[in-house]
Amino acid sequence: MNLKYKFHNIFMLLIAGIFFAITEGIPLDKISSVVKDGLGSIPDHLALIILFAAIIGKFMTESGANQRIADSVIKQGGTD
């Protein structure tokens, strides 16, 4: 639905959460709290990944590794 109807990712995540809550047999009056708790925990898990990726990216930029990687990719692609 995301590609075909151009819905936003967060909106599709919400629809998927509601759909799976219904298919799991969760009572309708508890679906909102279950979906809210599930969506609310996503940033907690992703925060460390984003933090470490930013640190590694900074180290790569300062050491020049990102330029070497980009040069290698361009060379392998045959475009100079």
C-alpha cells in the first residue's frame, strides 16, 4: 500500500499495527493501548543504532575512509 497508494510510512505502520492486533484477537477496546505501546518502543530500540551509526560516520569522515569508499564505488561502477 505504501508504494501503490503513496501513503506515508508512519501511517502504514499504524495500519499494520491495528491489523495485526485484530488478527491476534486483542479486544477492540485494548487495541489503541497495544498499538501505542508498540509504536512508542520503536524509538527506544533505534536510538542506540542511530547513535552508533553517527559516531562511526564521524570517525569515517575524519579519517577519510568515506572518500576512499566513494572513490572505490565510482571506480567499480566504471564512471570517473
